[in-house]
Amino acid sequence: MTYPRLGKLQLALNFARKARYVERLAPLGGRQRRFDRRSMVLDSLGKRRTSGLRDHREHRRRLISDYETRPIPKPEVREGILHGRIAHVDRFGNAATNVTLADVHSLQAVTKRTSISFAIGGVTINALKTHYEQGSKEQPEALINSNGYLEVFLKEASVAETFNLKAGETLEIQ
């Protein structure tokens, strides 16, 4: 009997189903040859599968105990403008700030404005996006990242390199 190319595990499972059926039909006290082959196939698959894996006890990562935590400064509202800072530039060149969505909403409540704009590095951003895919390759955009902070990005490019942004630079939200 030929099997479609499903991989060794599927072949072993099909063989095991067939072997169980044969085992049920075997006379008492005796075993069919296929049942013994099934045990050998599963054992060899198990050995092959585990032989390539590393022992998890040998390859534990070292726990870092001498780490340093830095407080994230709160953004300040002065003269109707929210002043924040770039807290971190990630490996993709996206600039994460210290401004949260709650900070933006509180600014809107104080200033009674419905639209907001972000000024950073000589560029103005007029709206928040919901996904990186909605961004532009030429114009920086902003969104709320998975940590809840405002992040400035360029689609498929580095906003930090393109606009020479670094951690600590200011961001103004009106």
C-alpha cells in the first residue's frame, strides 16, 4: 500500500492504526508481525526526533540580576501644548515616545480640540494610524504601540535614520 507524502509521523500513525486493527484480529497469545514493526517505527521516530533536540537543562539562559531600570518621565502640558520625549528607538528605527493615548485624550479635554497634530524633528503628523501598514514610505506617521505609547514610524524604513531622531528629543502635540 502506498501513502501520499505526508511525512514520517503521518506514515507511522497510519501504520499504527493498521497495526491495531491487525492486533485485534490476532489469535490470543500471539502477535502479528506488523504490530512489532509498528513499535520499531515509533521507537525509531522518537529517537530521531529527540536526538536533534538540546537538553533544556544544559542550555538555560543566564538570568540577569544587575539590570538597571530608568524611570520614564511624564509628558508635560504647557500653554496648551503637550511636550513629550522619545523614550526609545527600536531596531527597526521606530521612535517610541513617553506619551500615552490617555495623555492625548486629556490634552483634547483641556484644549477642547477634536483634531491633534504631532511635531517631531521638523515634521508634522496630523493623524493617528491603527496599523503600520497604513503608513507612508515618505511621510512619518504615528500610532499607539502594543505597550500603549505613541510611536512614530515610517513604513518599511527607519524614521530615526531618515529624520535623524534620537532618544531624548522632544515631541510637541497640539
